[in-house]
Amino acid sequence: MTSRVSGALLALVLALATSASAGEPRVILISLDGVRADTPDRFELPGLARLEREGLRAARLESVFPSITFPAHVSMASGAPVDRHGIVANAFLDPERGLFDYANDPSWQAAEPVWVTAERQGVASAVFFWVGSMGPFEGVRPRHFVAPFDASVPESEKVDRILGWLDLPPAERPRLVLSWWKGADREGHRFGPDSPAVKEAMLDQDAELRRLLEGLDARSAWGDTTLLVASDHGMAEASEPVDLRAALEERGIGAKVGPFGGIAWIALDDPSRRQAAQEGIAALPGVRAYASDALPAPWRYGPASRLGDLVAVTDAPRYFRDGTRARVASALGLISGAHGYDPKREDMGAIFFAKGRGVPPGTRIGSVSILDVAPTITRLLGIEPPRDSEGRAIDAIAAPEAR
Ligand SMILES: [Zn+2]
């Protein structure tokens, strides 16, 4: 073979390889923690505005019950409701394993995360912080991940790393990327959802989102890449802390309490006092108490073994909170923010945007369930949905060849 022919052959092989890799679908999911559905309308956020203009915006994304960070993120990544994945709160007590405390070890969860779904089907994945991403789930972990979790890592570092992953050689390059961002959760809790601090946080998050968009522009990635930007829950104005532990102590009942805004679990020191504890809690204004093994079925909340003896719920402006900080804030008449309430409440709605492959520009849709995110991702990737998913792929987002 002459060198000229082999050169032409090489060029042909390279062209085929390039066109094949350009055609391989890729999905990036970013979660901005605690960003309420109406937040993009309240501030000028050019990154989100660009997604809305050039892609899809849902009126709201409905969280799970309860609308709190860990349960919601595991549901978003698995399509499974809480009683199926078992991460019932950010912290809880398991009768065998003891305390789960903001752990990122997926052996605590029963539902398959979407990066495991992808890896099982030959799709490389990468995760820069997500609940349950920092270990193997049934022996499978993301190809690339970052550990340990560190809330102080700036989003600029996440954007750099994500773009770096996209520049890896094809064999190592992930086709599924997930990343948790701080959103406006902390500021919303501290100062309330309408505070200037929330605006500041959103401006910062949006600036990093724009850097990600520009990085994708620079790589001409939109032909094969779909970017999803979601949040896990909204935020309500809260001003009346309810201290369940103190209320029980007044009745001489000792308990561990896991308070998460609109919801709390109560593990009694002496479970035989459940009736007295339930009556005591139910006597608090605006508070309802349920036996953990007799929760309303539509909540899909469980397993009961991880919920102590009782589950208490309340509604904003009341919120469950222990300790001095909440008491002082309340005494000073300060507004703070809380979530964990019924996900159907308007202010519990979260954001959902999409842009890129499979997303017609200027698309507006209504409410989307958080369970629908993972099966939407797998349909875009052309693979089977997560094993435990109960969601269904969003109609308005589909690969061009599937239309
Ligand atoms: Zn959250």
C-alpha cells in the first residue's frame, strides 16, 4: 500500500470515528439546591433565561414527599419514590445500621441510581457530588466521581471539571454527567426565600451556569448534548419554630427527633409511650402526628423501620426546629425559610429547564414529577430506564430519531 493510499484511508477512518463520537448522545444534569419554581421570574438570571429561550422550561418540578434534599435527590437520580429507595431524610436511624447522617454511601439505598443504570449498559458516567455517588451500588460505581463531599467547593471548580471530562479521550469521556450545586438553599433557610441573600446566591450560580453553557458552545456540543437544570424542592417563608423534643420533655417523654422543616421523625426512648407522645404532639397547634407504620398511603413514605415511632407534619409558617438559634430568630420576629412540606404546595415546586439535543427551542410544559427526570435521561441516552423507576420520560424531550 502506498503511503498516499494509507494516508487517505487514515483520513477516512478518522472521519468515521469523529462522526460516530459526535453522534453519541450525552446528558448533563445539574441540580441547584432549593431553587423555587418562580425564582427565575424574580431576578434577572441570564443563564436560566437563555435555557428558557433556547430550550424548555416546566412550570414547576414537583418534589417527593417529603420535599427535602436527600430523599429528593435520590428520587431524581433513580425515578423511585421514597418508600422504594429508603433514604427517608437527610439523617435517620436504621434499626440495624444505626445513624445515617448525610451519608453519600449508596449501600444505604435500595433503588438503582441512573449512573449505575448507564454503566451497566456500557455508558460511562461522571458525578461531581450527588447523594449516593461516592461508592459502589451493587458493585457498580460511576466511572468518574469526586469525593469526599465538601460543601465549600465552589461551582467554578465543578464547571472546570465537567468541561475537562468532556475533553477526555472518547474511551474515558462520560456520556452522563450529574452535579449537585448549592443553589440558594442555605440562604433561603437563613434569611427567607425572598431575601436579598437568595438573589446574591442565584446571581453567582447563574454566572457559573453561563460558564458551563459557553463551554458547551465552544465545544459545539449541542448537537449531541442535552443539558437538564433542575432543583430538588422549593422554599417557604417560615417564622414559627416548633420544638418537638421540648414539647415531649414537658410531658416527661424522652426521644430522639429528626426535624426537617415541614416534617420530623420521632424515635422514643420508651416505645411503649407512643400513644401519649402522639397525643402530646397532636395537641400542638397546627401539628399532626402519625404512627410511622400507619402513614397515609399516597405519601409513599417509608420504610417505617427508618422513621422511628412517629412522624409529625406541619405547615408553613410553622416549621420543626430544635435549639437556640430558632428560638432567638422567632423571638426577634425574623423570617427564615423551610421546606419538607407537602410537595403539592405551590412554594415547594422546584425549577426544571432543558436545552440541546431533543429539546425544541421555546418549549413550555406544565408540572413535571421529579420521578420523571431519570427515565427522561435514559431515553435520551437510548438505554433502558433505571431498574426501580416509576417515572415516565417527559414527552416534550425526546431524541430527534424518536420523534
Ligand atoms: Zn435541598
